[in-house]
Amino acid sequence: MRMTAPARRRAAFVALGTASALALTGCAGSSSPDAGATKNIDVSTTVPSEPVTLTMAYTDDPPTKALIAGFTKKHPNVTIKPQQTQFKDYVKSIKLSMSSGAPPDIAQYNPGAMNSLVPAGLVLNLDQWAKAYGWDTKFPKSSLEVLSSDKTAKQFGTGSLYAAPGAMSVLGVFYNKSLLSKAGVKEAPRTLAEFEAAMQKAKGAGQAPLSVGGLEVGGFQVWNALLNVTGDVSAYRSWVYGQPKATIETPDARKATQTLIDWVKKGYIPPSSNATADTDAQADFANGKNTFIITGNWTAAKMESKLKDNVGFFLLPSATAGPPSVASGASVAYAISSKTKHPNVAAAFLDYLGSPEAAKIQFETGFMPVDPKADVGAQGLRGEIAAAFGPVSQQNGIVPFPDFASPGMIDKLTPGVQGLISSKMTTDGFLSSLQKSWDGHHGS
């Protein structure tokens, strides 16, 4: 299945591949410690003046190379050698390389790999550095929650911290300003009912309301956005974090699913969505063929280059007027090998990710800054995205995408939403399939 790069970032659990990309090297060290052990490390926030060389395994660029360049400019005695692996090979590759005698010092975090690396003690428990650097105030709470887990790496949002965020993303609604105006809608919708009314007016004006790439992850992005605004997000957060006895078979999830089905019946989502790739859906919107698209900030540059100031952004609103309080998002994040010879220097790099200098790099490479309060000179479309993202992030309102809930979840989400669009899947059947995947990983 061909996905956009940001979609691949979210689909971390389904990475397949071969061992052909395993030529990752690093600093050799001792055998693996107990899970998350840091007892033999003298934690320091001082970067030494002598030359230090680290290796970093990663799959996403940007922003990785740009962040490395920013850090090494600040610390010219430090060299970080980047070693990129294609996403389809990354999960298998990083599991094997991190368990070898010569692992990379820093590795891009991947939840699909953590379920073996954390229990084996192959990545460092970062709690001591988090305390030393004050990461609880430097990074938004929600960005650290998703990178914290118990020692089995099955339950998130609890336990210890095993990575730090390097760049953020958020899911929302892009709209074509001129098409919306021609449909008789003068301003961006402020409630879910207003959004549905706007799609109805767009349809009545002969426009295609919503561009959806149902062939890939675009379909479940619509469902996910609805799930964020149709009820109490705490139940969803418990489920996606793997908390005991959590379930997705809730009234709120049924409401979100039924709303998506209703949008199909009303013609807001075309049946052709199931044969449309994400890139094609984004291109259709960028070329003025649709009034709305629900996707992430990673497409902003493409949208703005085509539509100029004719494109706007808002977070999908809830039933009541007022600033949205919840949105799905994710981060590019980095963990540290427990075998590194330079844990404090590697931790200094992670601390740098929350700095004002890093915020500018994150924003310039198409992401939201880790620090939502950072002044990055946001203007135009990306300014609108930053204005929407900041308050939600500061209020701990960024929640993980649903494929985070279990290793096989995306294999249920994508075809499941396709079934909803084609009327071959019922609401209960869809939610039951998701819960079975969750139960299979976490236990019922």
C-alpha cells in the first residue's frame, strides 16, 4: 500500500520489510540492562567540550537532518551521523540494530518497535533527564504522555518516559475560501452542525464537499476527527493508551461512526473515495475540485503553493460553539540506546528539541513546534494552523491517532472505514473489529 510520508509516520505498527537495511552502526557498549535502567549513569545536563560522535537511526526527514544541524551548530564539538532507513524497513531494522552489539546512540521512536525494545532494556528510561532538564514544563504534557509507558510497552500514558518529541502534527479541516463563499457560507464553521450545513450548501451549489482518500488512511482520518468531537475524549484516550478494560464500543464512538455513514448517504463523501489515494485526494483539493479536506498540517505547503491565500484551516468543531479542545496529532520523537557511551550528550540533543531554535526548524520543515508558545513568525495558512494548534496543545488536548492502539489496528481501520463508505460494514461490526484487535494485543 502506498502512503504519504506523514501517513507512514502514523502507520508505525504495520511496517513490513526485509533485513537488507540493517547496516546501522553505533557505539558499542555493555549487554542490555534491566528495562529502563539508568542506575549506572551519572546524569548531567552539561555537554562536554571534547569531541563526541553519535549515530542516529531515523526514517523521517524532514525534520531530522535539520534538527541535527541546529544542535551541532550550537555544539560544534559534537558530530551526529544520520543513518536513514526507508519506512517500510524501519521497524524490523531498528529492532535488530538496537539489540546488536553496535546500536545507534539515538533512534527515532516507533511504538511498533518499543513493545520489544523497552521490555528488553534496550532504550533508556529518561525520567532522570526529564527531571534534570525540567521537561515537564518545556514540553506539552500530551507530547510526553504518548511517549511514556509501562515496562511492557503495552500501556501508554503511564510509567516512565522513553523518548522526547522532535516535531508535532495535527489533524484538521482545510477549506477553499472562494468555493465556500460561492456556496453562500461567509465564514468558517464554528460548530459541527454548521460544518454539516456548509457541506450541504456546497453540494447544493454543485460542488464536491469533502475530498477523502479512502484507499489509504484518509477515510479513518475523517472518522478520527469525528471521534474527537462527538463526546468525552477520556474514554478514547484510555483505549488508545491501552488502559485495562478500555473499549472503543462506546456511545460516542457509535455516534462518530454513524455520522460518517450519514455523510456518505448525504453525498458529502463520494463512493469513489474508496478508490482514491491520499495524494490524489489532496491534489483534488489543491486544484480546487473540493470545498473541504480533513488531513494534517503536513500538507500545508502543498495547499498554499496551489491555492495561495484562498485556503484556510480550522480544527473540526464540536457540537457547541467555542474553541476546539481536542484534536488528533503525533510527533516525530527520538529515544536513546541503553548501550550508548554518551547518554548525557544524547539527552542534550533531546532537550534541544524543546528550544526556541528547534521550534523555528520544526516549523520551517512543515511541522508544528514542540513548544506551542514559541514565536515562529507564523503567517498565512501555517499561521492559522499554529493559532489553532497552540491552545489545544497547551491544554493537553492533542491525542494519538487510533492506529496507536494496537500493532494491527491500521489493518482494521482502513478497510473498516472503506466498508462504511461502501455500506458493506455496519457501525457495530466496525467497532467490534477494532476492539478485537485491541483485545488481542492488550487482553480483554
